[in-house]
Amino acid sequence: MIGLEHYLIVSALLFSLGMMGVILRRNLIVIYMGLELMLNAANLALVAFSRFNNSMDGQVMVFFVITVAAAEVAVGLALIVALYRKRQSTEVADLTTLKL
Amino acid sequence: MEALLFYLFASLTLICGLLVVANPLTRNPVTSAMFLVLTIVSMAGLFVLLHAFFLAAVQVMVYAGAVIVLFLFVIMLLDIKSVEQKGFNPLSLFMGLLGLLAVGGMVIQSILRSNVGQGLKPQLEGATKELGVELFTHYVLAFEIMGVLLLVGMMGVILLSKKDLK
């Protein structure tokens, strides 16, 4: 019998994997993928809570999170492209100053 | 049967998630994006097991269809040749593993100790109709704001993509 805690543990593990990616990787694009993993982990927890508490609110929240994630990725990748035009690099080690 | 499918999709999600962030064979961002697709699709399988059929479809369409394609567009557009082939910085490897263990261990410990799922039965049938009704009655203001957010995001992207960014 698969209970709520099984889904929550998968969600927690996926969230920490995403966080490890953000800390470990030096490429901005892969760091963004780590952020996506973290958002997805939160989505999984919300859907699981929604199913086990008999309430639709969690699923509506996931719908909004997916929308915000799509907008966030579009803006973030546009920022990365703009940065790349200035610096010819997407490594975080090369982007240490605030001045363009 | 359901337990078998759960373990299949959960292990697939976690293994592909690990290969997104720390693939031992290659540091290529395209590989990471492809494993992110696999992660998203197996997570859609978990959504189906949770009877959230509409969200599973949205997950595949929006993430695997739109977001990953955007990632791949940018990776190909920037044409990053000098992919970091050297191993990870030992300090960041240490900190990453520490963060993984700390956050994962802390959250899993608290889940196991709090008995959060005790006595709860899976009961919600996530019918698309109910989701739509909820979305357009109770959450209609948030829905409209989401539309404005997408418009603002689109304008921001167009502005940022201009050649002569001031």
C-alpha cells in the first residue's frame, strides 16, 4: 500500500537533488534545470497532499506553479542569452561582478 | 500493481534527476536536458498514479513540450563548445553532498517521525471538470493575474532579447 509518506519522500529526495545541482554545477543553464527539479518536487508533494486530503486546492496550486515556472524559464533564459552576448560565457565563475 | 508502478516511476524519476545534475560520463548540457525530459515524463506517471490526469497531461505538454524545447534552443543558440570537462570542484562537491544529505535527511526524518500519512486514504478523484470549475470560480482572480504575469513575462523576454540592450 503506497501512502502519502512514500510520495513525500520521493519529493524530498528530488528537491535535494535539485539543490545539489544548484550548488554543484557551474553552468547557468544546468543550474536552471536544478531549479526546475526543485519546482517539480514541490508539485509532486502538492498533488500527493491534494489526493490524500480530498481537496482540489493542491492541484489548482500545481497548475499555477507550472504557469509561473514556464514564465520564469522564459525570462531566465532570455537573461542568460543577454549575459552571453556581453560575456561570451555561461559559467558562473566568469560572472562575478555586477557591472556589465 | 499500483505499488509496482509507483516504485518504477519513483526510481526512474530519482535516477534521471540524479543524471540531470551529476552525470558521471559527460558534462554536456544537452544530455542534462534530455534526462530532464525523462524525469518530467516519469513524474507525469506519478501524477497519473495520484489520479491527477489533467496535470499529468499539462506536465508533459508544458514541461517536456515547451520548457525543455526552450532550454535546447538556448543551448544550441549559444553553441557552448568549451564544456567543463574537468571534474567537479572538490569544495562544491562536498557542499553539494552536504546539502543533499542535510535537506534530504532532515525532511525525510520529519516525514517519518510525524506520521503525516497516518490513517489517510487516497480518495480524491482528480476529475478535470472539477479542476476547471474550481479554477474558474474560486480561483478566477488568480487565474486572471496569471494571464497578466505571462503577458509581462513575454514583454520582458522581448525587451531582453533586443540586440542593443541598454
